[in-house]
Amino acid sequence: MTATDVTLPELRLDCGACLHDVVQHVEIDGDPQRDNLILIPHALTGSARVREWWPAIAGAPGALFDPQRCCVVGINALGSCYGSSGPRDAADFAPITVADMVRAQALALERLGFSRFALAIGGSLGGMQALQWALDFPERVGHAIVVAAHDHHSAMGVALNGLQREAIALDSVRGLRLARKLAVLTYKSDALLAARHDRRPDRHGRAGFDVEGYLEAQAERFVGRMDASTYAVLTSAMDSFDVRRHRPRATPPPIDFVGISGDWLFRPADVRAAAARLAARECSSAYTEFESDHGHDAFLAEAPRLAQLLRAILARRDACSGAFVKPAPDGRGDQIVLDRMQVR
């Protein structure tokens, strides 16, 4: 992997403010060639090191996007705390949007010579970025896949993020712990929590239920790696996301939406509706449903199964399928619903 930082002299934001000396941290995994570039923006707490958080999809040998066959480009989002400029660098860091993130990425990646990507793909906030790329820079993206996200953040999503920011405002450490617990509950399904924890006592013998101990462990790990101000800035950017009335300057590339059956944060019905709205505007847009009880987190927790579904999507689309996707396994494995087809 190759890591590099690109500094933009200035970046005009949607809010009207202007950031100066903006750093964008980029990780390149594989040999960059003209037609083999895969852009993977990260989700809320991810980073540019895609192989660390999505190894079954990209980076690791044998992954869907194997670095022996393609080049995966990860870029740390503007506002994040893993190498790019964010609120830790400036106390008065201005509010940003997903469009601001993508604009910064486009400028930085162009400076590195990445003028066009065969595919932009991401989950959750990463999916929002992939969609924004397809709409704002249609000439630079051959195909976009939006996983576990749709074309706007819902009222429920905004409300939950607002509660998390309120907790952080009260206390940066204890509030961040509580914010993480609330977020984890939105990432999981009731079926998953019942199967894993039910009403069993804490497995380590502490007072309380096992599910409470699970949330405590999640919070403890999170405060060690996430900055509270970063979390507030990025959740606010998610809340501002709404491209339902966006009018791209050119015809967008094919866009595939993937909903997760057990996801109640980005409900599959809402993801399907987003695909339908784009299709109604004569965009090449399609919807696929990933069957999983994991909830929103399924795009991370069940990435090997998701890779099977993505392989089928890429095979269905002319772009990218032959160049980047290794031949399917021998046919054995979990069953996945792809529209009305059964893929094994």
C-alpha cells in the first residue's frame, strides 16, 4: 500500500466558508492503471485503509477487488480524524456536507492523476459519498454502488444523530460513549440482539444483562479511537445529505443501490425508493436486496456474503465485470436474493 497526503490551498464549502491548506489523506492499494481504479469512500468511523475494515471486498488477496487485478483508492473524508483536515486541527472548523467531502476528494485525486474511476462504492456514509460522486462528477465515475444508504438522511436518522451530538455537547468523553451505544443499537437488528444476548446475564459475571456489557465494550473501544468533535462534524454532514432534487450536469453513470433486509436505520424500502426516483429521471438505476439479520452493520459484518451479491451485480452490468471480479466460487455457499434471481 502507498500512503500520501495532498494539500489543497483552499476549499470553498457549501456553507460559504473557505478552508485553507486542506489535507486529504489517500491510501493506494494495487498498481494504478487507466481502467482498473476502484474508489471506496469510508463510512462514519472508517478510514482510508480500506483493507483494514472491508478485507473481503477490497485489498486482501482473494477479495472481490483483489489488488493483483485492480487498484483500490481509499481517501480519508474531510472532517475525519485519520489523516485529513478536521475539527481537531481547528476549533472553528466550519460545517461541512457530503458534497464538500466529495469536492475535496475530487480535487485531491485529480492532483494525483486519478482522472476517472471504473467504480465508486461505499456503505452508509461511504454510500452517500459514492452517490454524490456519481451525481457531481459523472464524467469521472463509470459505475456507482450505494450500499445501505439512500438519497437523503431520514428524519429518524437525523433525530438519532442529534441525540448523539447533544450527549457529546454535555460531556466529550461520557457523551461520546453514550453516542456510540446509541449508534450501535441503530446498526443492529432486534433479531440479532435477541439471538446473541436475549435476556442472559452478563457473560463476564458483571452486574446487568449481557447486552449491556456488549454496549459497554463497544463504547470503551470507541473512545480510544474516535475524536468527539470529529464525530459531531461527520454526523452533521450525514444529516445534511439530500440529493433528491439534485440535477447533475450530465447523465449519471449506472447506479446500483443495495438495501439490507434487517436494516431499520436505512430501511430497504427507502433504499428501493431512492433507486426508483433516479430511474424515474431516466438514470440507469437498480435495486438489490441483501438478506441479513445483522441490520445496518451487515455490509461490514457479513462482507464475504455481500461480496457474492456484488459480484452478481457487477456481472449484470457491462462495466467493470470482466476486468476486476475474479471468477465466482464453485457455487456452494449462502443463498442471496438479487432482485428476483437466486444467486448462490
